Amino acid sequence: MKEKTFESALKDLEVMIKDLESGTIPLEDAITKYTDAMNLVKFCQEKLDHATKQVSKILGENGEIKDFQTTDEEV
Amino acid sequence: MNEKYLSITEINQMIKMMFDNAPFLKKVYLKGEISNFKHHTSGHLYLTLKDDDSKISAIMFRSAAESLSFVPEDGMNVLVTGRISVYPNGGNYQIYIDKMEQDGLGNLYIEFEKLKQKLQKEGLFDPKYKKEIPKYPMKIGIVTAPTGAAIKDIISTIRRRFPICKTLLFPALVQGVSAKDDIAKKIRMAQDYDLDLLIVGRGGGSIEDLWAFNEEVVARAIFDSKIPVISAVGHEVDVTIADFVADKRAPTPTGAAEMAVPTIQEVKTILKTKELEISKLLERKLSESANTLKKLSSSYVLKNPLVLYETKIQKLDSIHENLRKSIDLFLENKKKSLEHLKSSYILQNPSSLYEKKIENFETLKILLHKNFESILVKKEHDLQFTIQTLKLVNPLSILEKGYSFVKKDGQFVTDSSKINVKDELEITFFKGNAKVEVKEIN
């Protein structure tokens, strides 16, 4: 299975909030949804916090991918 | 000294006449670049036309300038028609422009419009084909030149706003004859790199510099892209075919990067808001449930369990009452019936009962007698019939027809395998019987 993307995690969150907002779901489900939602929040938070600055890459002549620095950029 | 001195005005007039009389100066066609352009408040245009080595002053009167289809500016290459004459007051010759158009642009513009209409007809600009730009792309491909401001702007903007996003540059020639094919090729290559988004573009330049982005191969590569494409060509004012085909058009490369990614703070805030929202929603759900529970537990019935019985008691009472009434009624009716019976004729005249019975008895006696006789006759008849039937099924009556039966030791013999040679058998005929000895068995 493909790793959950940030985008889809946020989308899932939206859906869960809508469900919770509707107020029609049973209390047990609400609690499960809440737990799931909090896990998603944690997942997103971690993605945002723990990711280091990504180095830009460039596709080389022979199809190899190398680091790429634009001129006057700090190394 | 009899030399004749001419005034400046005179000489300039003479020179002007010379110019004006020269047929080839009456109508000249020039091409050059505009510089020192000045639009005078009078409406006349003053400018210098130049090429690499020379220049000539030029004026375009308001009447001629009004028919211009573009706004001239310094650096523009133009084609002009006009006459050359002298401005006596300044002592300089200049071209009086009748007509001016942009050099080369005319053709480019026609090409642009033709391609635009063709692709529009084919539906390449149709909004229904526009893909949604992902809100949080994690991997962005960039098709542009590896050097220059554009790539620098894009990368630095993405890093600043959303540093967790990966960027992969597909270096492409962005001007010159090979540019269109190279850009198209890189867009197609990018399809294999699992990208969320593709930025295709270049920094500002002349319309010729940007021309690759007006080419059909580039337009088709963008249209065929499975990855959403943001186009970012030149400056705000530059609109290319690529912009029409792209899923979104950015005014500049920096603008493209800003469209492509949110700022990380923004996302963190959104996330925080969502977290609060979810907690609040759950709290609300819990308190709602608690409230409902409270309301139910404080309901009148639960607080006053007796009311549950009260109605039942009342109901029981009323049923009881009804029951009593109906029993009374029942007894009353029975009593009435009894009274009625008591007063009936038969009870009052019991002898009438006997009289009637005796009469019936006599009639029955006669009837019985009659029936008995007819039964006797019938029984007699039945008996005779039975005797006949019995005669027919009597085994002796079969012997009478010539059949016999065989016994061995008093047992009927029905199977020759049960007897042996020399056995003594007894045969019974219709009349009499005989003892015989078995000779042979088949």
C-alpha cells in the first residue's frame, strides 16, 4: 500500500470533521472518529515538523538525478 | 570681398528644397529600432530610428499616429514608410513617418492567433480538462532553464514557503530553435517521476524569446500531461499558448511557486484549527449526550415512579367495575329466563308431555313392525346370494373341473425340488384319492 499522503490525510480530516459536525453519528463512532482524527493530525504534524529542508535535484544528461544548487545559493 | 553670405535660414531652405526635389526621398521604406521615443502632448510622436551603426530622427504627426495599432516604445523593431525632409529650424534631416508597424511581430501574431484558434477548436483550453492543482504538493517538477532568474525564484520561493516539498528540475532550453522540442520532451519525461505538480516556464524576455511557449508541440505536451501543470512564462503581460493549455497560469515564475505551495505556517495553523475543531466537536457530542442522559433521568416518570402505577390502578378499577356489572347483568338475565320457563305451558300442564309421547310410541310400534318384516325378507335374499358366491370360490369346485392336489407327509407339495425319487405322495381328486411313488423328477 502506498504511504498516506499529506494531502489525503488532510482530506480525510475534513470528512471526519463534517461527520462530527453532523451530530448524527452515535457516540461510540464519534469517539473512534475523534481518535482517528487525532492520529491524522499527529501524522500531518510530524510531516511538517520532522521534514528537513529538501535539497533540489536535477535530472542529468544520462537520466541520473543529482543535487542541484542555483547560483549564489548557500551550500 | 564680394562673396555672398547666406543666412542660416537661407541655406537650410535651399537644402530642404534639394531634399524635397529628390524623387527617391519622397517615399522611403526603413526598418530599425526605436529609441528616444517621446509622445508629445500635441499628439505628435518624436523618436529616433537606429540600427547598429547609424540613426535617423523621425517624427510622426498626430494624424498618422492615430492609426497605429500598437504603442511604440524604445527597443521595438519597426518597419516605417515616409518621406525624408529637412527641419530647417534645427538644420537636420528627418523622416516624416506615414505608416509604422512592428517588425516580424505581424507574422508571429498571425501564427499565434491561428494556433490559438485551432487548439481552442480542438478543446485543448476547455475548462473540463483542467486538473485540480493539489493543495499540498510534496514533489514538484520544474521544466525550465537550469540557469537564470526563473529557476532561482521558483526554488527559493518553494523553500521559503514549504520547505518539506521536494523539487526536481528538468533542465530545458527555453529559447532558440530547439527550445520547443526540448521543453516538450522534458514535460513528457517528467511524467515518469511520480510528481504531484509540474511548473513549466521561463523568465521574462522579448516576445521572440518566449516564442517556444507559443508552439504547438509544447501546447500538446502540456495538454497530455497527467500531472497538473502551472505555466509561468515571462511577466504578467506575456500571455502564451502554454498559458491557455496549462491547468493554471501564473504571472511569473515566483508567482507559480506561490500558487504551487502553501506556506508551512499556514498549514500548521490550519492543522491546529482542525485539531481544536475536532476536540470541540467531540466535547460537544459528549456534553450533548450527557445532557440527554440528564434530561431523561430527570424525567417525570423516573422521578415519580408511582405515576406508572397510578394509571394502571385506575384502569384495573374500571375493569373490575365493568366485570361486576356484566356479572350482575348475566345473573339478571338468567333469572328472567327461569321466570319465563316457569311460566311455560309444559310446566303448567305436565300431562301434555305424556300424551304426546304415548301417541308417538304407538306410531313407532307400527312402523317397527313393518320394517322388521321387510328386513327379514332382505336378509333371506342376501343369504341365498352368499351361498351361490361361496360355491364359486370353494376349492372343491376346482377339483370338480379336473384339478388335483398332491401332499407329502400331510404337507401340500408346490415345488418338485422338495421331493425325491421313491418318495410316497398322496394325490387327492374331486372324488377319492390315490397313493403314488415318484419315479423321476424334472
